[in-house]
Amino acid sequence: MKNKYIISKKRGMYISFTVLTVICVLYLAPFFFMLITSFKPGQDMLRNGLTLKMDFDIMTLNNYRILFSEDSRYISWFKNSLIITAIYTAFSVFFSSLVGYGLAVYRFRGRRLLFLLVLLVMMVPLEILLLPLYRLMIEIRLMNTYLGVVLPFAVSPFAIFFFRQYVAGIPKDLIEAARVDGCGEFRIFFKIVAPLMKPAFGAMTILMALTSWNTFVWPLVVLRSSDKLTLPIGLMSLLTPYGNAYDMIMPGAVISVIPVALLFFMNQKAFIEGLTAGGVKQ
């Protein structure tokens, strides 16, 4: 009976490993297509499309040389995306954690209503908010600025929900003991609660950075000058009715994946712990 159980368990592990491997290959296939195509001339893609065929006779680094040449605006787009992503991630993680902590710890009239409003905001499509936010940015003179891109979404309702669920699982005895010892509320948060929230901070840092890095619609509305464009908008501007600069689009897309990939690999342990813990705490 024990042998049958071990055989069945091993068989389940092999099946799970096979299924996960197939899913991983399917997810990585577009990136491999993009990576191989980035070393080929743009005309080859127009003739043959995206293929995994590695023709070393035509594969060169010329596309990357063009991408980082003095005439290219790619470095400017890359810098803009880095700045906006850094500001947005810092604002969103900091303020959302404070709001989530407040909703989880404090008991006050209207707390449930506020939490319900946070959940409702998560369901509101961005397109509904575009016009009023656009007029607001004009009124406060933040058009074509980094803050104009960041501030309207600096506090993420999803991050608030996540932090609230995470803090709800932290023993309240620690907070009460700190209050008895005379700690102020901000000191309790920064000295006691924040260190316990490291997995949550790691998870939200990656998710918020990924959200900001890939955002397209709102920066397209706010940013006007070509030197302020972010990476997604800049690469999209290379697709025109008069011709598509695939020589820059493909290597540019490959380079754009690197910052987010590095952020994940450097912080993957906290990311996994944060999502796992935040998903089961009530």
C-alpha cells in the first residue's frame, strides 16, 4: 500500500512538472521569437515574419548599435520610464501601505464603508476617468510632466487591499504592547509593523513597478513632447503608416524586459512570500 502511494505521488509530480514545463515554454516562446528577430534586419521580418530560425549569416548587432546611437531617442525614453516607474512605485507602496494599515488596525466609524469604496474603485475602468483626470491635469498645470503621470494613480486600490489583508494577519498584541510602552502611531508602523511587512513590500514593489513600466494609455494622454515619452509610447511611435522601424522595435522591446526581470529575480523570494501570505490572511 505504501509503495502504491509513493508511485502515485511520483507520477503526480512528473505530470505536474510536465504541465508546468509546457506552460513555461508557451509563455517564453514570444520572448525567444523577439530575441532572435532583434538580431536580424527589419526586412527579413517583413519577408519571413517571426521565426525561430537562426540564420547566422544575417544576424548581427547592428540593430543594437542603431538603438543606442546618438541619433536614437531610445535612451531618453528608457530614462523617462525609469524615473516615472521609480517615483510611482515609491509613492504607491508607501501611501498604500499606510492606508491599508489604517484600515486593518484602527476601529472608527465608516471604516467598512471606506474599505468598500476601495473595492469599488478597483472595478472602475480607466477609460471612464480619462476625461476628468485630463481636465484636472490642465487645471493644476501638470501636463507633460512626470508628476502628471504619477499623481492620479499614486495610491493603488489593489495595493491598499493587499496591505490591508496582510496587516490583518499580524498579531494585534504587538501593536497594543508597543502602545503600552509609549510608542507613537508612526513609530509603531515604521519600527514594528513595517519590518513584518517586508514580504508584502517586496510583492507590491514588483507589481507596482511592472504596472508603471507597461502603462500606455495615461502617459499617452499626459505627455506631449518627444523627449518626455515613456518606453511603450516611444516604441509604438515607430509604427507608422509610412513604414515600421522593426530594426529598433525588436531590440528595444528586448532591452525593455531587462529592468523588470532583474527586479523580479532580485526580489523573487519576498514576492512569492508576500503573495502567499497576503492571499491566505483574513
